[in-house]
Amino acid sequence: MKLHSRSLLLATLSPFAFATAAEAQQTNQPAAQPAPAAATQSTTPDEETIVVTGTRRSDRTVADSPVPVDVIGSEAIANTGQTETNRILNQLVPSFNFPSPSIADGSDALRPATLRGLSPDQTLVLVNGKRRHVSALLNINGTVGRGSAAVDMNLIPSLAIGRVEVLRDGAAAQYGSDAIAGVINIQIKNANHGGRVSLTYGQYYTTINDVARVTGLQLDANGQPQLDPTDSRYFLANMDGERKAHDGTQVTLAANLGLPIGPNGYINLTGEFHNRDRTNRAGYDLRPNFIRPTSAFDPREVSFNRLQFRFGDPDSKDYNFFLNAGLEVSPGWEAYAFGSYGHRNAESAANWRQQSNSANRDWSALAPNVSPTAANFVPLTDIGFLPLIETELEDYAGTVGVRGEIKGWKADFSVGRGHDSFDYQVHDTLNSSFGPDSPSDFDAGGLRYGQTIFNLDFSNQFDIGFAKPLSVAVGAEHRREQFKIRPGDTFSWAIGPLFRASFATTSANCATEQGVYNVSTGICSFPGRQAPVGAQGFPGIPENSRTDESRHSWAAYAELDTDPFEGFTTTLAGRFEDYSDFGSTWNGKFAARYEPIEGYAIRGSVSNGFRAPSLHQQFFTTTSTNFIGGLPVDISTVAVDSPVAQALGSTPLKPEKSVNLSLGATANPFRGLTLTADLYKIKIKDRIVLTENLGAAGSGTSAQNAAVKAILDANGFPSVGAARFFINGLDTTTKGIDLVGAYNFRAGDLGRWTLTAAYNYNKTKIDKRLNALGPLAQIPGLVLFGRVEGLRFTKGQPRDKIVLSADGDFGKLGLTARTTRYGKVVSPGAAAPISDPTSLTAYGPDDIFLGAKWITDAELRWKPGGGTEFALGADNLFDVYPDRSPFGPRPTSVGGVYPVNQIYIPYSIFSPFGFNGRYVYGRVSVTF
């Protein structure tokens, strides 16, 4: 292959872009230009490769872009064992992170991804250059991206993608809200003929590292199970090696077809069906499961199946469709349309409710004034139950527009609509407060989000004597958003007759109510009416959470782009936005690239940006069950303007404000080798975060938790263990560096090869906690965003990531080999630091430290001819797992015991590569 030396610079090209396809040049072309044939999609991009992200200039190439833009082509996307877009990007983009949470309610089915260690909602996602709507789901549990609503990129079939452009720079001045970490622009294929059909089948074949295979309990001479003398929470067990698993079968059938419309039009269609069976990486639950009214254990303990928990990927079934079309309607004018429809059903599990759990007690067997004991325990189910959370996601989007030329100005007029719905059902569970009258299946409610966007864009070029014409772009945008919450059925959330809150009254009235009267406090309590409230596993959304909110915004922008003299490129952009709920913002950006010597350049940018508080963050309200310190507890998330949130110190949310700085260099020391380095610094003020859990089961001291719980009780939440809400809680600084090297060469008869290396280092620190305590100020030492969430922000994602790969084609064979090093991660536990319990930065005794791991993937391909390709591969070839979570007694120097759940929940959900082990797959495809 012969390339001009400058084309080899490809200064901001992703290390995997050398496998990119020629459709990188054909996406979003006017319909008047024939779409290139499918057969040409395997050529390597050259200096004419045009990027459309980070600039509105029509002739800006990857090589001369003043900001780093990774370009990932469809060939690189196809040559992986994954078919989910987020998982593919996690393999290919060093600054991209996509962990795999489990037992996290809706986040099991719609997992958040991040760029440069920032929040998922601080990355803007575009499709064909137009803003994509976010999901209706708000991630509110203890996962990466807690408190955010992000775009579900897995709804976009990977086979529909012509290329992905990842702008690693702040761009709010060009695209508006959310573009703080960067922009991901997904370009959809637009070929007018040909296509591809692909069938992928895979399964996990793994030995679950450090998870023992239990063959039975150890019994004493009387046939009774024995408790572990070092930790009496567990039985002693007989073990034989490590547990193995062959599960998680995945089948993906996808087809892409291009058809002509008239002489210069096209319609490109993609359909995808994806079925995934669940995985389970749970350990054996060695806790006593059955109530123990006497010293003897229930004889069922011996034969009880101790793999009741599910910990891994959920069962899911997806149907995704994409359409991209264009038609020349008159000379120089094109009408275009693109749209998608996606549907996903997923089923994940909540925490196992033991037979002895209070949620499994028939409280109707007790009088209201009788205290529950083991002796008077009557179960609702024989052995306990595992609540199953079924989620149904339905998503559609469509954009129509026209583009052409008006008096020398290129014009683009478009309107787009996107809508996402997320519904919950809970099965095999109970609302214990209704006792035996409780149903076992519930409609737990749902969420809705909609977005409508109108865009007007104009651009022109003027020759003013510079090395290149001055490109001028101006435009406007109007956006309308809606957010709705649909309550669940009454049984899913209502307080049944078997829960009664304490209240102040007289002794005589308390006796009439069959309560227990405390003379010193005047409080009448009901120890026999303390049944947990709501559907276990996922309490339904209550009627008083019904929400229907909307807002609108207007924006106008201008952008200038030119080369004042040869080798010097500049971009200047500004944008004004006005929101109906919080006001207006001004944002600007300047970027430049200077190439003093051919093949060597420096580049940099400075910009300010913002992210508007989402409707989700302002108005979301619900209750869910979290696992804190190994125990399940109900956590209520309340709207910012609710009476409870205001009682706990909430104030109206402001937009996040950012300042981005970047400085980089590129080099092409000899033919075929490209090197790039980019330093960046992102300062964000008033970051919107979800508070710590505040209440009886909160993260404060016992006295602080009790004081907050009293406020919750007084405001109508007697059965809620804790509450949380959104605040402008942090100022942060993120610093990092991206290094990329790629060597593209021919090796004679051994074919064409690309060797690549990419490195990302990323560090976030909290500059200031904004503890607007308000009415909580009388509680000494209480903070709204404490140690646990602070560590998740600063340590919960890999500090660094290395990707090394080799990709080659030799004759009819092809090979891709990739190894990725994920850096260290800290998963904070609930226990406070022993030496300094009030510290917001010190480590606690239950914090989990995940060491760096190398994950290796490999794929071998064979093309016998006729457009047919067979592939065999393995992701995580060497079956690597994250470090196992410790369980049992802590070291004697620390004392105490680790959380009880860590014996059967063996891995942290913060693992950046998941915890499923080796995945082996095969793929057959036909290109025509």
C-alpha cells in the first residue's frame, strides 16, 4: 500500500481506524452523489477522509483536524465477538468505560457508559450529526454513572454503523448541552446497493476464579450442619475446586441492505435480533436460610440449593431496526430521513429473600402488640423467594429534513423526534404488608422520555486571502423535552394492613388500637405490624410519584474555520442557549493546529461548556431496594422540589459549567508510523449528583441517621429507611493524557498488517463539596455527598487503560489480536474508616481494591470466496476475573467481619471488564 506521507499522519485517527471501511467517506453524502459499492468498503482511509464531528467545514480531514477525533470503521466494529455497540466501543476506545452492574434494578438492562471518567450524561451522542435522545431510565443505584440518564447506544445495530467518530474534546459551544467529555457521532450506512447478513453464536466457558464449588454442608455426629467457628454467619461446607459455568448463550442475527431510489437516491435498511441467556457468577450462600426457633437447625438446610442468587447478565431479547434514506428532489437539493425502532425485554433478579427474612413472615399471625420472635414466625413461602424484575424498553426515533443550496449557502432544515419508554414488572415476589392476600406479580410502573428538535443550519465559504477559504456556519435549534412517570398498580407500592406506623397518643387510645405504649415518650408502637412495604425487590412507583413535566430551549450558534496561512488551522465557535426552566448560557471555543514541519504538528483548544439539569434529575421520584452493608433496605429518591427534599436541604438545580483545555502533538517520523499525544484538563463547577443515602440506613453516624429518619417520618415516609435527592454538589477537575501509536505496513506474502498501541490516563479529583445543608444544618457533621460517593467519583473507574492490537489480512485469512490492560479501581464499602470515621477521603475496612488486569481477545477469519466469511474467536481468552471480594473475618489488625453478602456476591460491579469470564463465539456472514 502506498500512501502520501501526510495521509499517514492521520493525526487524530483511532488506532483501529486503519481497519475502517470506505463508507467512512460515504456517510451523509448528498444523494446526488452515488453511494459507493459495498465491495469498496474495505479500503484504508487516506488524506481525503472527511470528518464531520468537531467542525462544520465540509472539507476538514482527519489529518488536519485541530482536535482529536477517533474514527472507527465498520470493519473494526465487525471484527469483534460483541454485537452490542457499547461493548464494542469499550474494546476499541481507551478512554471509554462500560462496566457490567448486576442486581441494580433497571441498570441491569440498560447499563451506563462513560468517556474520560466523567458522567454518562456528560457525553453527547449524535446520529448522522443530529442529537440522539436519552433514555427514560435514571440510574439511581450504586453503579458507575449513578444519578445520570444516558443514551442507550445498544439500540443502534452494529451492522447499521458505517463508522463512529469520537471527538475527545469539549464541544458545548458547537453542539450544546452535554458535550463536556466529548461527542460520539454514529454515522449510519447509506449504500444504495449490496448488503451483509451476519449470524453470531457464542457462549461463556469459564472457571469462576476464587469461587469454590460447594458439594454439601459439613455435618456433626447428629447430622446437624455446623457453623463456621471463625464466622458464625455461615455454615461450614465441603468444597471441591472452583465453580465452573457454561452459560450466557448469545445469538445475534443481523442483516443490512442497500437499495436505490431513483437515479441518485438510496434507502439503507438494517434489522437485528439479539437473544442473550443469563449468566450467573454468584457464589454459594452458606448462611442459614430457615428460621431457627430452637437450637436445632431446620433439616432442610442440608439439601437446600445454595445457588439461589443470580449475579450476572440478565436474560434479554432485543429487536432493533434502522433506516437511512436520501432522495434528490431537485438539482442540488436532497430530502433525507433516518429513524430507528428498538424493543428490549430483560429479566434480572433482585436479592434472595431467605425463608427467615421478615419479608417472608406472615405478620397477620401476630397481634399488633406482639413482638416478632423466631418462636412465633409463620412463613409466607416454604423456602423463601427470589424476586424477578422484568423490564420492557420500547424506543423509536425519526428525523426528516432537506438540504441543498440557497444563494451560495449550504442549507440544512430538519426536525427530529425521539421517544423512550421503560416499564417494570416484578414477579415471584410479595408485598409483605398485605400478607397472604398479596399477589405474586406486579405492574411496578414505568418511565417515559421524549425529545423533539428543530434544526436550521447554514454554511458558506469565503475567499479572503487566507491559505484556505474562511468557512462560516450559523444555525439555530429549538428543543422540547418531556418526562413522565407512570405509577404501578396499587399492590406494588401501597401500605397494607400489616404495617402500622408509631404515633403519639394517650395510653387508653393505644390500648384500644392494640399497640404498645411508651410512657416516657407517649409513643404508641405496633411491633406486630412492621411488615416491609411494597413489592419486594422493586417496590412499585407510588401514585403520588405520577409526573408529567416538560421544558423547551432555544439555541443559536456561529462557527468560523480557516487556515490563515499554510500549515496553521483555526476554529472559533460560539453558542447561546436559553432554557425555560433555569435560564440562559453563553459558550465559546477556540481550537488551532500548527504544522511547522511536514509530518509534525501541535494542536490545542480552549472552551467552556455546560450541561443542563435533566428533567429526570429534577422530577424523578421512586423507592427501590438497595443492598447496604450486606442487608437490603428501601431507599426513596425524591424530586428536588418535593416537601421531603426541601426538608432535607434541596434547592433548585443549576446547570453544570465546565472549562476544557487540551494540548497535543502529532508526528509521522517515517512512512506508515503515526504518533499522537493529547493532554487535557476539564474543570466542572456545580456538578449535579445524587446525595448519599440519608436516613436510618444512611451513610452517616447513628445519631445523624436517626435525626434524618425523624425528618423523614415527619414528612410522610415512615417505612423508608433513607432518602436521597439531586444537588449541585461538587466542583471537580479531571486531568489526563491520550497516547496513540499505529504502524501500518505490508509484510510481503504475509499480507497487510496494522500494529497499534493506545494509552489513556485519567484522574478526577474533588475540588469542593457544596454541602447546602439547609434545614439539616442542626445535625452536626452531616454531609450530603460523602465518602462513598466521593470515592466512586474519583476511584470508581480505571485510572488508566492500555490497548495493544494487531490486525492482519493475508490471502483468505484474517487475524485480530487485542490485549487490554484495565487499571486499578476502588469499590467503596459502607463502613467508615476506623481511624477517622468522619473522613471523606480515607479508605474504610470494607473498601474493595481491584487490581489491574490484562484481557486478551482474538479472532481468526476465513474468506473462501463469494462474499462469505467464517470467524472463530474468544473474548477474554485467558478467562481473567476481577479480584474476588473478601468475606468472613477481617484481618485481626482491623477486626470485625466483611459484609455478609460478599460470600455469594463474589465480585464488585465496578469491574471495568465485567465478571463473566471467557466468551467463545463463531460468526458466519455473507456480503453481497
